Amino acid sequence: MRTVNKVILIGNIAKDPLVRTTTGGAKSALFVVATNRVYKDKNGSIQSEAEFSNCIAWGPLADRCDQFLRKGKLVYVEGRLKTRTKDLDDGTRLHRTEIVVMNLIFLSKREDAPGYDEGHDALPEHADILDVDMEDENVF
């Protein structure tokens, strides 16, 4: 039986991406996307709840994230969930669930992009990612 592991978010970048290069030379960009859920509680009052999702992009997409993503920018993120575990020296185990980004669309206006020049297309509309797993890297 086939299964599905797909995540789609539209939200704002919560802080500037953290860009790293692994010992094997692969570049990654870690960033957080903030989304908001609005609902009515049992009393009929409108409530709002923020969710912060950890995302990781690899390869050429990590370069684009480093160049164009900044806190507050609106993005469309499509990817898959990946949960990594790390055993600590004290015997406890940490779990980190993140979205491995497969597709990223920058939704903020072009003129809001850092380094925007009206004569050039500074902000790419769409970028694909190399699908690489982080299991051997310690990026917790």
C-alpha cells in the first residue's frame, strides 16, 4: 500500500535562515515558518494560535534561502516531514521533526526583497531542491 508524506504551508519567515555546510560539503538552510490558525472557542470568541514549523532546504535551494529569505517574508513551502533522533550522553533521546523543503515559492513583493533592482529579476519565483537526508549530521 502506498503512503503519503506531504506538507504545504503558507506563512511568514520567523527569523533569518541559519546556513551551514556539512562535512561532506552539502549546504543547508534552516529556517522557521510561522503560520496562524484562527478559530472560535466554545464561548464563540475568536481565538488565534500561532504554529512555528522548522524547515530545512538543501543544495541550490539553500543558496536561494540564504540570499533572499529574511524575517517577515511570506513564503509557500512544500515538502515532507522528517523526524530525526539524537541520543544524549545522559541517556535521553531528543526528537526533532522538520519539513524537508522540496519546493519554495517567494510570495513577498519583489521590491521587498533585499538587493532588489528594478532592472533585474532578483527574486526567483520557484526553486527545486536536491533530496538529501540529514541523518549523519548533528544539526540539532
